[in-house]
Amino acid sequence: MVSDSTVPASPSFAPTRPSQQRMHTPDDRLVHLVLDYVSERLSIPETPLDHPGQKAEVDAILDGLVTREGMDAEKVLDIYSEHLSKTVLSADSPRYWAFIPSAPTKAALLFDMVVSAASLQGISWLEAAGAVAAENQALRWIADAARLPAGAGGTFVSGGSAGNLSALVVARDTARRRLVERDGEHARHRRLRIAVSDQAHSSVKNTMSIIDVDPLVVRTADHRFTGEALRAALDADGDPGSVIAVVATSGTTNAGIIDDLRGVGTIARERGMWFHVDGAYGGAGLFASSVRELYDGIELVDSFVVDPHKWLFAPYDCAALLYREPRLAKAVHTQDASYLDAIHHDDGSYEWNPTDYAYHLTRRARGLPLWFSLVVNGTDAYAEAIEHSITLATAVAREIDAAPHLELLREPTLGMVLFRRVGWTAADYDAWAARLLKDQVAFITSTSWEGETVGRFSFIHPATTLEMLREVLATTV
């Protein structure tokens, strides 16, 4: 028995102060301020590009805004609208053709507000059954396009980098477990490798560093990873048994090239290697009938990533990660803790926990905006919007062919166009891009192709027109 003298006195309970109450009290004025701003933004016929921000100017805008007492919401929103937002380049502008653009549908943007306003998380079936089921319906749409089996499934993560990391962790751990079962405990310490092409995305290279596996880099002919090249690399290697996985790409970021998925996947099956496809950008081409045959073999994958926030018209941050056998991912990624026991019942009442299929635990239901837009707009609209980018790229290629001062570097496959302006240096491309952005005509960045600085267009937005491109090409004369 504990004596009364050893029991600490209860602290006095501080009543809620007005400043605390204000943060969680409904505020109609604040609601209307924000919704009016959102309504105005969504009503803009063409989203402006805006301009890069200078650090000194941005710092001056922000200086002194965080105070003990707080500031009037209307004034803060004005600061954002009139100053800060102008320094954020709009990836959803139909004139944004640099890097990989984004073009979320109006329905997806609006439902992203619903996800935020309702504080929807997507951690477990126990906490978010409806959200999880809806996300899984969107994942099934993607899995069906890839012709994956009925049991395939996964989760939405923040982006392609997170998807590649999560999938290759499963590849590593699954392979190591099988090696130990076959060769004994000493195999646990064997160095493992993953075969990748010299065109693999930087996130794949970073992933291998993070998970402590080594690359077997396969040199490509014409920038395309083929089964023939993979077989030759494995046959020439002194330790092919250490190569436990291979990564192919369905739409490279720089040029939109789709690897030989059938050839690479077949060899992966023959050699017992995990087959992962990074389709963060180009995987959406699965829904375009004009190029669907180029994805032949994707049905062989063990894991696959595609980013809806790129070419499937969802808001940031949304990447779909799918596994042929989700149980393998669940065995690797499920986090065990006493407080998580409630979400890991074995009685079948909790159907799917998205946290079990990637390295994350806490996650927002980031797949719901895609689901809502898909259900509202229908699958035909998605296919047509993707086809638009492919058709536009081909049309722009013909414009370049017809211009004597321009050279097309390769026939476009998806929505990427690489070209040379004869006689230009890297500085000329940079100056040209700077002028176009200053005049709000387009946002373009150069790229490197076989050691040379060249021009590059990346098309995603369905509102981008050939007339816009002709206007830009005319400035290269």
C-alpha cells in the first residue's frame, strides 16, 4: 500500500483560454474567405505560370508574421494570394512544359479539400474502411490496365521515389529470406544486387544506397533496356546469383522511352528475380490504346509504380504502388507495436490496412481525389486526355521536322519531345527559357542528351494546344 505522503498532489487544471478555443471553434468568416479564394482559383480559365521567387523578397514578406497573438486571417490570406503564391510556378498551367507537369482535374482538386477538411487518414481498415475501399477501387482500375491478377493490390504513397523504395525493400527482404531457407543462415550476410539500366531514374539509384544493395548497371542501346541486354549482362557477370531483382522503366522521365518489358520480365521469371517496373510518369500510357502494345509484358511484374499526380490528373502527392502478391509486402512492411494490435486482428473483420504495404505508417487518404474524379468523369475521359498528350507530341515533332533550324532528336513515344536548335549553346537555351517565362509564354527547361544540352517539352495538360507550341517554336528563329 502506498502511503498518502508519497502520492504527488494533483496539478491544478488550467481552464481553456479564449485563444485555445478560437483554434477549434467554427468560424464562418474564415470558411468563406478560404472557399471564396479556392472558388476564384478554380475558375481561372488558364492557370498563370507566375515567376520564381527571390529569397530576399520572400524572406521580407514572411518577416514577423508569426506572433504570439496571431494575425487576422484575411490579411494573411492576402499576403499569400498577392505575394507568396506569385512565387510558386504553377505545374498545372497548360504552358508548363518543364520537368513533369501536373494537371489535376477540378473534381480531384475539390475532393482533395474534402479529404483535408474531414481530416481523413487512410491508416487502417478499422479507422477508415470506406476510404480504404474507395482507394482500393482506384488501385484495381490501374491493376486491371496492367492485367495483373485479381489478388494484386497495394497502397497509395507520396510519390514514385517512395513507391520504388517500398517495393525494392520487399524485393530485398523476400530474396534474402529465400536465400537463407535454401543456403542456410550464412546467406543472410551475402551482398545482394539489383540490375538496372543506365537510364534508370535517380530515385532507383538512391533506393539501392538506402537499402544497402549494389547495382548491376546494364548499358543500353538507344537508351532502351532490353531483355537481350539483361541476359548478356547476367551471363558475363561473375556472380549472377547475387542479382535478386531487376528494375525496368515504362516511360523514362527524360524522353518517355518504354523498356522491353516482355524481354526483361521473362528473364526475371527464368532467373527467379523480382521484377519491378517504375512507371511513375509513363505508366499512365496503359490507358491509351494507341500505345498500349508498347507495355506488353507489364503483366509479369512483381511490383509496379505509377504516379496519378503526373499523368492521371490527381493532385500532389499521389503515387500508386501495386504488388502481384501483396502478402509478400505485408510480411515486410507491417509494423508491430502493442498499440497497433487493434488493427491487426486475424478474424477477417479488417480487410486491408494500407500501412502494411509500404514503409509508411501514418498516411492521408491521398488516393481519394483520384477515385472521386475517376468516378465522376469516367474512364473514357482519362483515356482521351492521355491520348491528347501523345497526339500533341507527334504534331510538335512534325513542326520541328519542318523547321530548318530545328532538329528532332528522336521520335516521341509518349508526351516528351527532345529537339536541338542548330547552333545554340547551353547558355542560349537558358536565355530562351528565361525570356519565355518572363513573358509568361511558357515554362521550359533544357536537358542533357548524350552529353549535349538540348531542348525538351513535356506535355500532360489537356488544355495545351498546338497553337501554343507554334508560338514558342517561332521564338527560336
